[in-house]
Amino acid sequence: MEILSGLMQGFAVALEPVNLFWCFAGVLLGTVVGILPGLGPPATIAMLLPLTFQMNPASAMIMLAGIYYGAKYGGSTTSILMNVPGESASVVTCLDGYQMARKGRAGPALGIAAIASFIAGTVGVLGLMLVAPPLAKFALSFSSPEYFALMSLGLAMVVLLAGRSMAKALLAALVGLWIATMGTDLFSSTSRFAFGRMELLSGIDFVVVAIGVFALGEVLSNMEEREEAKPLPVPKGLRILLPTLQDMKDCRFAFANGSIVGFLVGVLPGAGSTIASFLSYGIEKAVSRRRDQFGNGVVEGVAAPEGANNSETGGALVPLLTLGIPGSGTTAILLAALVLWGFKPGPLFIPEHPALFWGLVASMYIGNVMLLVLNLPLVPLFAQVLRLPVYVLYPLILGVSIVGVYTVSGSMFDLALLIVFGLLGYLMRKLDYPSAPLILGLVLGAGMERALRQSLMMSEGSLSILVSRPISAVLLSLAVLILLIPLFSTVNAWRLQAVAQDDA
Amino acid sequence: MKVQLQVIVLAAAALAVSPGAALAQGFKPTRPVELVVHTGPGGGSDVLARAIALMVEKEKLLPVRMQVVNKSGGQAAVAAAYLAEKKGDQNTIGLFTGVWLTTPLISAEAKVTLRDLTPVARLVLEPAVIAVKADSPHKTLAEFIEAAKKNPGQLKQSGGSSTSRDNVVRQLLQKSTGARWSFISFPGGGERIAALLGGHVNIMVIEPEEAGEHIRAGNMRVLAQVSETRLPKYPNVPTLKEAGFDVPVVPQVRGVVAPPGIPRENVEFWQDFFARLTRTAAWRKYIEENQFEDGYQNAADVTKFYDEFTDRMREILKDAGVKTVR
């Protein structure tokens, strides 16, 4: 009942015309920011912060949050159309989204991304509304050993991302882990693999590697195959540009998976939406009946990660609003915004400012509907981009990649890195190395190493801390199970072979 | 033709020298001022920079706009190098913190030290408090130190990198008392607090404003404060010295630098500008709300501060087993 009356109060705030306007402004801006690679929500919110001082805090919070979750909707667009991840959380969307586009199914891919985002985004808000305080306690019980186990689970997914050769996939993952070690070590303050470059003292930005390996690598290898240099097919007619009923059926589990995994990972201050998207993709593939088709453009391979990165938003607001603990760059700047407006985010924030909290929750329901209505009609429009002839499309992709990387850091050094990783991506394609394991290793590497070292410091050097804590033991067992999947399929293949031979 | 052009350019440059000095007397920024910070959006320096930019706008302290430029990366080395490249640029300044002094000490790759840039002013000192979880058995810092002595290496502190102020406070306390406890680094401030509140570590050094809400909610207790005098919002918490630990107070410091090779008039302009800024009501309110200490120092004093800070850091890092390169 308390929740109901809170929600009523919230809608009273969120439905005020001025707040509706700011909510719309936020989600619209968020979508645009999401579509543009490089320019992310933290930078946008930081730039807009001075403007919000003229607004009342509820409107400002509603708008800034709109940018945050709106960007997650837009992030998939360039991933699907150009293989250029719009946000770090949309990297994994490239795997199946871009393949769908190559098969003339860009429309359904974009459409399912919007629908999954809407469903999971709404579930994320529901979670924020219903279980925020108890879940925040759960998040606190999660510490380094659990994070290590969670990331091991993520890294175990590498066996699912492998193409024909497991050895090549593992090698690519190792390179990813190696890149993740570059920079200044947090514990000993020594620089590792900096090659005498001060730019490398803080490591390599993951977005630079992802854009280089995926987008640049793709363009380079496509340019080589001259006869393939024709536009990607885009079917005419509106109906085939949207997901079919069959697509929706295929995604039933992906919607639930993305919603739940995204929210739970979001609640943990040490994980984040990129990890959430990889985990839900891995889970989707692990339980799928058509596992072998992942990476060739299956619709649930888009729905799961796109859902996960949206419900992550609701999850990430849980520790921020209930404990004052930010888990990512965006929530850190939202926290700074709250402080600058004169609030004190912490355990007492929600009880002392119910109107603000419930107004935000209500506005997120409204904002998600706005985003769906805004994004679905854009699908056919964006799909037209692929009609461009390649001599326009490829330079366009290159331009988008370069601008995207430059806006992240404003550094020419990163542009040089982009070229290096573009060449690496090209070589990996030529030699048939899968690029997804490299990205996975890079995403998880730094956090995993840190969590392991923190755990060992907590236990004074005993590895038993990893298995003596229940959550971490469960997660590690799951990781072992996933590692065994290829073995099962091999055994299964042998069995089928044997059966076939018996029959013959 | 080409030679002629060169002559004209040289003549123009020669002419520019003398009136330049005269003009700088009444130096006024001619284009939007760049305020360079070494963190991405949302980081400590970034938030302070944006607050300053906002005050400049509201109080009309400059004839032009001030825009924040994020040059993150390289543990402040990228931002320092960016300022060094802007040699002679009169419309660019940067916000420094202790990490600008520490990074060149430990990383050979970070070649620009604060001594290579033009000092302008020191602005704030950020005090800290030492906190434990509310249900912790340690009621005072002395009790914690005793417990650490009895079980060497078993108690844990969550904090930032090994060169952070958190670890410096620990090193100083360990050295003066002979107690030993371990230090676990977490990259984000949120994770450090979560580790303490979740009961995974025993103690942490935290900013007073951050701790305030957790104390009010009954989740945290403060044992001592890392400042020379008691903070107004912590009237009943002893300072380190009052708690019986006579160790130097290491503040988190924030100040302003300018590119190398700028005229003296330009330095004076910025010095005057920040002196005016720190006298505004908006600045006072900001300092008070964040529980910072007014640490204003002019350019000459800041240089002395650099040396003191660097020397002390070098010694502390040596004790902590961190290799220094300069």
C-alpha cells in the first residue's frame, strides 16, 4: 500500500506538464547521445549540469535520468547498422545485430532492440520500486570474491563465443586479458606495458579497441572483397522492417533473461552494464536450442543484451539512491548533481525526499513508453542508411568511428590506437580468429584481476575464500558448468555419430 | 616574395613584444577560458571545476565564459602534458591535485611535473575522517591500533591506490605506532564504502561529507579526523593529534596552475581572479557544504608547498615499498 500511495504521489509529480516536457527532452537527447558513438551519458550530463541549476530538482533529475536510460536505447543503432558500438554496453549487440543487418534484417534487429529495451527497462524500474532497500543489502554482501566469481562466469562464456577453433578463441581472449593489464597497477602503483608512453599510464579505453576491431576491421576486410562491395539488402515495405510474430516468440526467454540479469548485475556497484550485456548474451546462448546459429544473426542475440543494458539502469539506481553509492561513471555524476542541488544522497535520501524518488520512478515508466514510441518509427528510417552505396557507407563508418573515438578522450594518440586495433581486427578476420573473445577478455580482465588480488588480501593469501563463501561458490560452479558445455556437445556429437553408425 | 613576408612577420613579432607587455598590465581573457582537469566527467576535480565555472557565470567574474576541458588519462600526466604544450597560452589554466605531484614521482613516463608549469594558487584542502562500521568493536582509534598490534596484518582498510591519501594516513599511523594492518585498493569510492558497510574490511579513510549521511543513518561511526582542527560538523570527534597520534596531517589539496612561459601580468591576473572568487558568498557556501578547508595560498607559497609535499611523499612511498623514479 505504501508503494501504491508513493507511486500515486510520483505520477502526480511526473505528470506535471513541465516534468513531462523535461522527461521527453531527456529521453530524446539520450537517444541521440546513444546513437552517436563516443559521446556518452556521463559527458552529456556533465555538460548540461550548469543548466539544471535554473530548474527545480525534480525536473532536473527526471531529465538527467532520461538521458541515462535513453542512451541505452540509442546505443544499439550503430552497432546493428555499422558494426560500430554506440556505447560500451552495446558492443555485444554487434555480434548478432550486424549479422542480421547483413542478411537484410536490420529493421527487425532495430525493432527488437527497442522492444527489448522497453520491456527490460520497465522491469528495471519495477525492481527499483519494489525491492530497492532489501536488494541494496544483498549488494553489500557482494564483495571481491563474489566479483571474481561473477567475472569468471563471464570469462567462461568464451567457450560459447568461439568459432570453429577453441584454441584461437582462447588465444584471442588472452590478448584481451593482456591489453586489460596495461596501465598503472592500482595496488603497487607501477606501470605495466606502458611502452614509455604516458598516454598508456591509465590503460587503453575499451571503446577504442571495440570500435577498431569491430568497425574498422569489418570495413577493411569488406573493401578487399570487391565483388561483395554492393549495398546490403534492405527489403521494401514497412511490415518486413519490423520484427515478426515469430521473432517475438523467439525472444520470449531473452526478454526475461535480459531483464533479470541486467537488473541484478546493475545493483552491484562493481559490475556495470557492459558486463550485464555480455552475461545475458552468454546465458541466452548457453540455454538456446539453436546455439550454433548465434553470431550469424539470431534475433534473441540482440534482444538479451539490449534488454540487459536497459534494466541495468534501474538496478544501478538502487545503490545510488538507497546508499549514496555510485557504481559507474554516469551514476557518479548523478550523485555529484544531487549534491550540487543541495541534497544529501545516502541511506536517508528516499525517506526524506519521497516526492523526488517517486517522481523519478514514475517518470521512468513514462520515459520508457516515450522511448518506445520515439524509437519504433525511427527504425525504417535508420534502416535506409544501408541503402547507401558502399563508397558512401564505408567512409561514413570510418568517419563515425574516428569522431566517436576522438570525443571519448580528445586525444590523437587514441586515434593512432584505433588504427592499430583496426588492423588487428582485419588480421583476425583474415586468419579466422573470433573478435568477441578478445573484447570479453578486455572487459573482464582488469576487474577480474583486481577482485582476485583483493580477495587474496582479505583472506591473507588463502584461495579458499573463493569457495567458502556461498555466492561465490555457486557462481564458480556455474562457470565450471559453462566450461563443460562444449565437452557435452562433443560427447553428444559422438553419441549421435555412434547411433548413426549403429543404424547403418 | 617569401623573404619579404618573413621580414614582415618578424617585424610584426618584434613590434608585438613591447606593447604586449603593456597590454598584459590590464590583461583580460580574449576567448573562452579553458579550465583543464585530469578526471573524466563526474570525477572530483571535474565537479569542482564545473562548480567554479558556474560561479564565474553567476557572479560575472570574467568577461568571457569558462569551459571545463577533460584531459583524463595517465594519472594526471596527460593533463599536465597538455598544459605544458600550451606554453605561453594566456587563456588556459588547470586544476591540480596531489596526484599531479605523485605521478611523476613513481612513473618515468610522466615527464611533466608541477615545477614545469606556472603556479597560480592553492584553493582548498579536503580533510578526511577515519570511520568504522557502526557495529565495530573499536570505539576509538587507539582501540583499533591496539587490536591491529595484537593481530598484525589481520585487520583491513579499504581505500584507493597505494599512493592515495588513504594509504598515506595508514603508513604514517603504522610508522608511529608499530601496528600493522593491510590495505586493500578499490578503484571507485563507492566500492570502498560498500566494502566497509558490507563488513568485508574494518576501517576506512573517508571524506567527511560522504560519511555524514551514513553516520546519520546509523551505519557508520567516526573514530578520528585527519585535520589540524576539529571540523564544524564533527565537534565531538578528536583530531589525530588529540586522539594521541602525533603524525603529520596530509590534506587532499586542490589548486590552480597555468601553462609555462606566460607573462607575470597574466599570473597576477589569475591570482587576483581566484582571490576574488574565494571571497564570494557562493564559494564560501560551496566550501562549507562540502566541508572543505579554505587553503588559499598565492603562487610563491604554492611552490614551497610543492617541495614539502613531494619530499614527504617520497619518504612515505619509500616506507610503503613503492619505487620512486625522481
